[in-house]
Amino acid sequence: MPQRFGYSTIFLLIFCFNTVRAQQKSFGSLLRADLEAGGYVSSGNFTPFWLRTNQFGAVPLQAPAAVIQGNVGKSYVFYDSLRQRPKKFDWGFAFNPVLTFDKKDHAKLLFPEAHVKIRFKAVELYAGRRKELMGLGDSTLSSGFYSVSGNSLPIPKIQIGTIGFTPLRFTGNFVAIHAGFAHGWFGTDYIQGVRLHQKFLYFRLGKEQSKSKFFFGLNHNVLWAGHAEYLKRYPELALNGELPSSWKFYPNVVLAFTSKNWFTKNGYGAFDSYRLGNHLGSYDLGFETKINGRKLWIYHQHPFEDVSSMLLKNVPDGLYGINLSVNSVANAGFRLTRLTMEFLTTKDQSGATFYIPGSKFQGADNYFNHTQYSEGWSYYGRTVGTPFIVPGKDTEHASETRSRYFPDNRVNMWYLGAQGLLGKSLMFTLRTSFSRNFGTPGGNFTKVKNQFSSMISARYALSNASNTSLVLQVATDQGKLFGQTTGGYLGIRKSW
């Protein structure tokens, strides 16, 4: 949860990292820490899209701004080198405070990551905020996974699950699973007491060392419970501003079903007759193979928000991606190490209207919007899923009167991401996207809004300062969605 503090908060950050340095002797090589300070500038009011996107809510929306952030954490150890055997039990933690100063000299302290974790063999339990994505795709260079992209602050939760893909021995390790089950606390400023239910299950066909592997699975996310003053104005949506919150309804949340007339029996409005809470997720497919020392990764994330999209009535909507990774040998020249291309379409949405004559399914899925949860699939003002479904307040047409928090969820987007090295010290990253934005089902823009956004960043390791690097990023927005904006970031980072 964002907090506002005075400038004295910076001393907390400095003290934390001095303490970490003092403790490193006892933790040895298990403890990792870094500290980064820098500033953002922009020709407009907003920080350019690719500077702020998929940064776990840590980059200010407006510039100029200054940022000081740190990371300290302990990772799992899977092999006990002293006893020469696997280590069955271990623990870890991560702590990532971010202190920002805006142009009005206001200070804000965020915690994009703050969690503790324990594991037994390949199963772990963690509690708190953790930086994570949800789905199958290129986690390094993606434009943003559909369901959970890393665009907003992580939602605090308790989760039990596997650590990556865990082979099933009875299949000869040919089948592996990655699964998780979580309960989270989603309450934000506009509504209180909202809970998050989250689960995922993915399969891998092929052994870890196999040349080719096939992946498939799904993730399911639900907002449920909560109470708010604005809901009192709509008795058909909530009972005296209260949404169904009893734990006796939890099976309805987990299994995404309701019994006939359950809402009238329990005293709730007809809106809850269809399904309790706001459900969404994606079906994911992936294929990985190796070609002449290069890894090729092809993937698709197909969105669902109701029965029609779960039954694929919204084909071809989804994120399509291809990634090529190269194992590079260090030399003095430039070499490309990673290339990702993606296409996102969310135009179909099971049809243009909610009621479709002759069909028992509804259309107009209206991705990420929800009638009861007025800010939909967002967390403290940032989209939780793909950042190309943008809150109206972050666009050039923010002043337009619209009934939905996300006034533009019908999008076609093309994306290119690339990463490369020059020598041993300089790493480059390019992200560029072009989108055509159409509005919402039943709320199309009068004219399609085209948007081009791009960013190039460089990280240079200083030869005369151990584990220290300079970071430079330059980004631009050119179009009708975000307007014409150019900006950048300059920072310095030190690791221990």
C-alpha cells in the first residue's frame, strides 16, 4: 500500500542497507543487496509509457521525479555443499523499498516486494508481496502477460505451490507440473475488504534436458467480497453496500459456479445470480525447442472472463508471442542475445453486444471492467494485467465522460523487444509497440486512436567501481492515446 512520508524517510533506507552490509559476513554469499538512485524527466505531464510500464508500480506516473530504491533478499539453497547432498528444507525473503519524490516535493514510500518464504523439497509457502507474472511467455522481454503482467504493485497474499516445474517420477519425469493456490487481500482506496482468490496449474511434456517441450495450462483470478459507499446507490448490485463476503460462499468462488436461486435465498441482488465475484484468467499454450544452439519459444495466452470466453467464443483474442534466445560468447563486438515479437488482440470479446439473438451465451465480455468493482482489474490505479488495456485517467482523453474505468479494452497491438551486448560492460534493451485502440464493446471511439511507444535503455558496468553500473533510458510516445511525449531516466546502481 502506498504511503506518504517526509524526506527523513531516506534515512530508513540508508540504515537498512548499512545493516545489510554488516550482516553479509554471517550470511555469506546467500544474501544479495543493491541500491539505486535516479531521476525521471518528461516533456509532458506523464512519464512515457515504456518507462513506467511493467515496473511493479514503482515508477511515478508523472515527471519530473526522483527515485531511490533498494533490494535485499536471501534465495533458496537447493544443495548443501558441506554435506554433499540436496537440501530439503530452506527459507528466504525479499525486501524492496522504493522512495519517490515528485515535482511538488512530495515523498511516497512503496514496497513492491516484501515477503518471507519457506520450502520443503519442491513445494513452497510464502506470505507478502512478491514480484511475479502469471502465464506462459517470455518473462524477460514480453510486452506484458495477459492476466498478471507486473504492471501494478503486487497484491499481498499467502500462496502454496511448486517452485517452477516439478517432474512427476511415475511418468519417468516426462510430465512436470507447476501449480499454486493463493488467498490475497485486494482492498484499495475506492472499496474495502476485497479478497483475491488465485490459482494456476501448468503442465510440461518433455524432460528438462529434452530438445523440445510442450506446455499448457491455465490461471484463474477472482475478486470477491468487499463493501463501499458507492455501492449503496445501487441496491441491484449490493445489499446495503455489502458484497457477498461469507466464507460459506468460498466453494462458489473457487469452482466458479452458483446454485439455482442461491442469491435470493441468501438475500443478495440479482447481479450475483450469474457468478459470485469478478472472474478472469487465461488458457496458455507454449512450445520450446533448440535450433543450432538457439532456444525458440512460441506461446499463446487466451483470455476468459465468463462462460462464453471459457468456451472459446472469443477466438482469436489473446497474446501471441515468439522469442529467440542466443547463448552469446563474450567478445568486443555487438551481439544480439534475445529477440521477442508479440501480437495482442482483444477485439472480439465474444461479440459486440451482451445479448446475442439465438445464442445461450452472452457477448461483450468487456475485459478488465466490472460493474460491482468499479475500477475492475486494477490495483491502486494500475492495470494488473496487460498494460495495453489502460485506465482512462492515464490517457489523453481522461477528461471525457465515460462510464467505465477502462474506456479502451478493444485493442490490436504489435510489439518488438530486443536485447544485446557490446563487449562485456554494455547491455542494450529495446522495447517498441504500435497499437490501434477502438474503445469498448458498445462504446467505440468515434475515431480509432493509433499509438506508437518506444524505449531504448543501456546499462554500463563501471570498470573503476566494483559492482556499480550506470543506467540510461530514453522513451517516446507518439499518438492519440498518450499524446506526444519524450522523456528519460538516469540512475546509478550499486550491488553487494
